[in-house]
Amino acid sequence: MRPDLLQADGVSVRIGGKPLIEDISLALASGELMAVIGPNGAGKSTLLSVLAGDRPPSAGRVLLDDLPLARWSKRALAHRRAVLPQQSTVAFDFSGLQVAMLGLLAHRDRLSEREMRRLAERALEETEATGFADRPYTVLSGGERQRIQLARVLAQCDADPGTRPFLLLDEPIAGLDLAHQHAALRSARRRADRGLGVLAVLHDLSMAARYADRVAIVEAGRLTAIGPTATTLEPGLLSRVFATPIARVTAGDGVAFVSLG
């Protein structure tokens, strides 16, 4: 089966003449998990928002299944990609379950209320957030909200078994304890193994090494490296990118990265 592709073709974003990202090209394929890493302010979130169709590029274009993103309707796009931004605001006093069900709004024409509820409940169970289903979202902690929001995009991805949507995650493990960080990335990994394309902006190099197939490094708005995780996460390169000595430590069948600065 030919892989689906979400492609950035020479995309740049400038605000007031200042470049946020500059001439970035990459392709995310169905069936892979790509981690995007880089220093704070490098342009990682801007790149993700352009790939999601939430921010138009100043130059270049984004293609989804060979069709420019600008030509996709909002409804059709909601069927083909799910987005977890860094910050998610909820204007109304929804319960955790209601927030998780928001990811299914584009599927109301084909799913009953009962089916939507079942999908959301299954996603809440996966993120270990079932206990927050009936609680007001506004009273939850940051980590609890993050698990609800992750359930929202997982439910969206699972709504139609006949499609392979792309899952775009901006710092999905921020605010989570260690166990839930692994749980979140295992959920992402399972979607990639099922044929979805997953892109995750991460700051934890060890997590990127454990779960990603490929890594893209963004520095000062530019893509400076992209390739297989094992070769791209090279200590010398990482030490230069993050301006601090970084060592790679082998532990069992995995690796960890330690800052020596």
C-alpha cells in the first residue's frame, strides 16, 4: 500500500519581516513516528501549526495526499489530521468526557451520540483519565487536562477505521509524570504501528530515542538535520545544537541522553 504523505515544501513563516521558520521541507509518512527536537524558540511549534493547516505559510506550501492543504475544507481536514497544541483552551464549563468528544464533531454525520461517547470513553481509558470524565475540565490540574486533550485527539484518530489520519502532537508529555509520559508516547507509537503518521514535538531526547523512527532537528527556524533516530541523535551534534555537553548512555536494550553541563 502506498504511504499517505503530509509534506512541507519549502515553507517559511515571517511575522513583521522576522522569520520564524525558513525554507523547511520534510515529509511525514503514514506508519512512522517522527520526533521534532530543537532549542526553545527554534520554530518547532510554528512548523507543526503550518503542517496542521492552522497557520498559512508566508512562502512554500503544505501537501496532504498530494493536494495543497489550502484546498482542503475544514471538515475534510478534521477527518485527515488531529492536532494536540501546546495550549488548549475550553471556553465552556465542559466535563472531561465532553472535551474528549470534541474531537469527534466532524464525524457527527456518520456516528451516533452513543458511538461518539463510546469512542471518547475508550480514549479516556487509554490515557487513564476515566476518573475525570464527569468532572469540570476547568478544575483539573495541568497534567489531567493534558490527558483529557490527548484522549480527544486519540478518539478523533480512531473515529473512522477506514482512514489513516495524521496525528500532530506539540509537546504531548509536558506536565505529565514519568509513567504518563511513557503511556502517552506508547499511545502515539501504537497509532504509528497501525499505519498512522505521527509527528511529535519533544524536548526529552531519551523519549525521542525510545519511541521515534526518525528525528528532525530544527535550529533558528531552519531544518538542520533529519534522519533515522539512531544516527540523528548523535551526541556531538546534540551538544552543538543545545549548546551543552550531552552524552549517550546505553542501558539494557535502550539508550538515554544526559546533559553534562
